[in-house]
Amino acid sequence: MDRYRIPPDTTVDLAAFDPGDTAGLEEKEAKERVAALNRRLEGLQELLYAEGKHRVLVVLQATDTGGKDGVIRHVFDGVNPQGVKVASFGRPTEKALAHDYLWRVHPHTPGSGEMVIFNRSHYEDVLVVRVHGLVPEGVWSRRYAQINAWERLLAEEGTTILKFFLHISPEEQAERLAARRDDPAKRWKFSRGDLEERGRWSAYRAAYEEVLSRTSTPWAPWYVVPADRKWFRNLVVATTLVDALESLHMAYPDPGEDLTAVLIPPAG
Ligand code: ADP
């Protein structure tokens, strides 16, 4: 899965990444693997909480209909809901806009033993904000370095950061938008705003390329996830996350005494 990781200081051209890539895998096998990874993730999350030492931050970014919600549903299937928090970042409030752009984000970062998923994130401040010209270029162009420095602070304080860009093709997006239009069970997700944003496809692509080129760091790497096939997208995210958690070599805390001889008293 390492081939989806962007090395630091790489100039990323998304044309070189095939959104339909499945690494030669079949859907059935991928789904079986994801189910096995779900069980491992469940155990790793419990260990993370029990050990209370590490903090884990998963950043999910995608083009509209890219599948952020699907990743949250499928990759974390079976994981104790008490152990994972999702923080979603929509349009900032007046109050948030009166502060720096990281102000609303920082309180949602994981504490010790916690895992947090960012459904959209501070990257919107160099994506939608850049594409729509919501602040001058002189302002957003400084943010890449600011974001790197902030993520470095989080990493140095014990946070493992994994960032996923769910990469879909314009053809796949057209199909998903049509499904939202036509399927009564999906219609609640249909938004005319998404159609307008589709008209800015190449501007978003350029903005994502700059994000990937400038903010994939040793302490907070980006992964470009081929996301046209939902089952492969889930497999890439699940594998990367489980590998990262296993590399922390976590252990249940030692109670510091031999508990085997402790008697359980009768209930009073
Ligand atoms: P999603 O599309 O993630 O399911 P929503 O439909 O609530 O969720 O969309 C959230 C919206 O908030 C998106 O249009 C996104 O571009 C916007 N948004 C997020 N962060 C910012 C920001 N910092 N500035 C302006 N708009 C933002």
C-alpha cells in the first residue's frame, strides 16, 4: 500500500494516479480482507485506549461524492463507537471566521488513547477557500507552511497523523450524482451545490495537487486512494490504518502488581 503514499517534496500530478486502480484484486477478496482488517482495527483501538499513550488522527478529504462517509462506515465497522470520534467540518460560523482557520479545528484533535476522524478538515482552507477566492492568494498561500508546522506540533506531542485523499474520476462522479438524483434512498444526499462544484473540477484538481505536493511530510503523510471502486478504496484505507497502528507496538499496561491472587469479595 506504500505506493499510494506521497513522499515529501514530490510534485504531484494526479493524472499519474488511476482512480480505477484495484491492484489486480477482485471485489470478493478485497471485501474479505476488509472484514479481517475490521477485526484487527477493533482490537488495536481497544489497545490504543487501554494503553492511553498515543493519539491518532485520520484526515479524510475528497471531491464531492468521493466516499468519505462510506470509508467511515466500512473501515470502522465493528469498532467500539466509544473509541472513535468523527469531527465534520462544514462552512465556518461567524465566530470561527473571526479567528484564525485552525482555531475551530484544534479542539477536535485526539487526546491520549483517542482516535479521531476528520470528515473534511483544515485543508478546506486551502481548497474550497482557494477555489472560491474566499481570502486573497497572499493569505491562503502562507497556509501550507502553517499547516505543516501545526501538524508537526501535533506529531511531536504524540499524534500519529494519516491523511487520505479519496481520488475519483469525473466519470465516476457523474454516475454517483445521477444515482443520488434517481434513487429515492439516495436523494437526500443530492445537492445542486455539488453540480456547481463539478464545474470547478480542474480548479479543485490543481488545489489538491498543491496540497499533496506541499503538505505530505514525514510526520503527516498523504495517501492518494484510488476511489472509483468503493471496495478497493476501503481496503487501501483499512490496510494503511492497521499497519500504522501496528507499527506503534502498543501493549496493555502492566498493573504493576500480581493480580492473580486477588480475591473477588462477596457482594455486600
Ligand atoms: P459533506 O459534503 O462533507 O458531506 P456538507 O454537505 O455539510 O458535507 O458540506 C460541507 C461544506 O462546507 C462543503 O461545501 C465545504 O466546501 C464547506 N466548507 C468546509 N470547510 C470550509 C471552509 N473552511 N470555508 C468554506 N467552506 C467550507
